[in-house]
Amino acid sequence: MDKWDKRFMDMAVRIGDWSSCYQQNRHVGAIIVKNKRVIATGYNGAPQGIKSCMEKGECLRKKLGIESGTRHEICYAVHAEQNAIIQAARVGCSVEGCTLYCTHQPCVICAKIIINSGIERVVYKEGYPDDFSLTLFEEAGVRLEKYVEEE
């Protein structure tokens, strides 16, 4: 990892602080970068016009006892990676050939979206219990790198 990876991962962590997820350990941030320029950012939170778990005062997944890494559709939040890709699309920016920095390893749903968007490299900081996403990234030829902070 180089100094640019550190800079962009630090930004992803900061963006993750904006999350409206009720669980502090699930504040996820993502940044899409091309040629050392930020194209788009995203964090996990409820869609426009929908109250977030933070506003509701509880996590729906926790309330229903849903295990991490499963049943992604039962959640108010749109994932950070999805929001970053959506933001780029809304302003007409292609993400083809870009790098996505994310605080957590993408889930299988995000992996499929990332692959189809043309993003070529994903750098993540924290693991996530979804091995199938790793399989998809490998088969699609998307470089997946775990960020390791240099001492």
C-alpha cells in the first residue's frame, strides 16, 4: 500500500462517520477514485425520504435477529458502495477503470454491482462474513486488496 491508498482509506473512514446506521460497528464509507481524483463518495444509510434506523432509534436487523452477512434485503440502509456508484451515475461520471476504497469488504450484492460498473480494483479495511463475494471478484478479475496500515 502506498501513501495514496492511506489517504483515500482515511477519507473512506471519515465518510463512514456520516452513516445513519444505528450500529456503530456498521458505519461504512466508500470512495471511488480515478487517477488520484475522487469521483464519488458514499456511506450506508436509508434511501431519500425514508427514515434511517438512527432516526427510528433501533436497528431493524438487530430487532429481527438477522445474522451479519445474511439477508441484506432486510435493512433500511443502502450500502456505501452502492451509494457511491449511484452518486457517480447521478452526476454522469463513469466509474469504469476506477478504484473503490471501502471501510469493509463488499457483500455479494455490492460485489455484483461493482463488477458490472467496471471498477477494476477494490481496497477494503475490515473483513465481512461473505466468502461468495470474494469468489465473484476473483472470477471477474477485479483486484481485491485488504488494506494493511503500515507502521
